[in-house]
Amino acid sequence: MKRILTSSVIFLFSITAAACSYFKPVPEISPVEDEFQVYSDSRILYKQGMEEQAGLIASVIDSSIQTIEQVHQKPFTSKVTVHICDTPKCFARYTKLNERISAAVYKTGLFLSPRAFENNRYEIFLTHELSHLHLFQQIPLYKTIYIPQWFHEGLAVYASNGGGADFVSEEKAITFLAEGKHIMPLEKAGLFGKGGLWGNRLPTNYPTLEDGVIQQHMSYRQSALFVKYLNKDKKVPALLRLLENGDSFKASFERVYGVDVQDEWNAFTGQLDK
């Protein structure tokens, strides 16, 4: 049952994200080592012709890992492996995701499409995905569906200094918030219903923007601003430890902050006017 549920979760995540996603390893295809070349840093595997890109990842991987471990306040539990594909088609083959997606992650590794290297965005993509990878190494995947997506993505954007939300500035996101246009800070998620994987994972209280990319980046940026606020007293790691212990997001949040998510959201939006 767990295997079936996990497969469903990964599939559903894969069809609802445009920039990055999560994938279920394809049997005997991914993650792999024998079909990729191994860089001098053995954590990095690359397709022929992508050695320069492998060097770029090698130059930032340690600092990216350190950044995530500092924000999450816990080391990765297993080796980080990065696969670098040479074409979007290659990326889609190993992950079974849409060629438009730039990066994908599973608990055993991370795949980057050549799209991730456009406009020198590879470092923020890598760091963003490492936040997801870290979480997946600590919490069984079938349990992560119950963590609201605003926390998943808000944490990854916050930890990567804007990765995944770099098309929308903090100032623009705050303007939307001041106008009363914002994400819905849910306290639980699941497969169905508002915020569930079968539907809009990041519902808002305003009509969806015509530009889907900007919509995603706006939602991610607002989520990151909220996570930043939640971590002002360095409490996010305490929340993560409770989640890793198997506690529900709702119970964990209320134990750490002493109030529910909506109350803390109200405090967050209230201080933006000051």
C-alpha cells in the first residue's frame, strides 16, 4: 500500500509543477551511474558534453549543502548525488517528467536539465532542490503529502535565497499581500481537497494570474516570506524535528508556535504594514 501511495504522490507532484518537481525512480533507468560520466567530484554525474556544467555544480555544491544544513540545522543523512542531463529529452527519460521542467529530486538523488543552467540560475536551482532532498531524506515520502505545499516550497525558496521564485521580488510579493491578494496558509494537505495534490497545491484567495510562471513564483515568494517570518527566532528547525518524528504538521506547528497557522499568518501580514 505504501508503494502504491508513494507512486501516486510522485506522479501527482510531477504534473503540478513547472520549474522543478519530484519523481519516482524509473526501474533500471534512474538514478543511475553507469550511463553518466563521473566528475572528479564523485557526487556529480554528467552526460557527455556537459563537463563544463559539471564544473559549475562542483564549484557551488559544498556551499549549497552547507546552506541547507545550516537552515535545516541537520546534516544530510546520505550522499548527495547530482545527475546532469545534456538535453531536456534526456531529463524526461530518466525522470518521466515533462521536458519543460528544469530540475527534479527524489530521496536518492537529484537531476538537472540543461534548462537549469540558462541565465546562470544553476546555483539557486541546486540549492532549492537540496532543501527538498534534505526533507525527503528525513521524512518518508508518503508522509510528506500531508505537509502543506507552502511550507515545502517556502522553505526551499527561503533556504536558497530566492530559488524558484526569482521572477517575483519580495517587494512585488509584499505589494500583493498589502492588496489582500495572497496564498491560503493551510495547516494540512493530502491527496484531495483544497491544497491537495489532486488540484491546486498552492490555492490563493484571488483569481489565478494568466501567466502561470509568475503565478508560481508569486506563490513561492509569499510562502518564503512567511517561512522567513516563522524563522525569525530560529524556530523552523524545531518544527522540522517534530515532523521528522512523525508528528502532524498542524500539531507540530501549534507546539512550536503556541498558535495555529492562521493566527501566525495574521501576525505575519499585520507586521508588514509597520
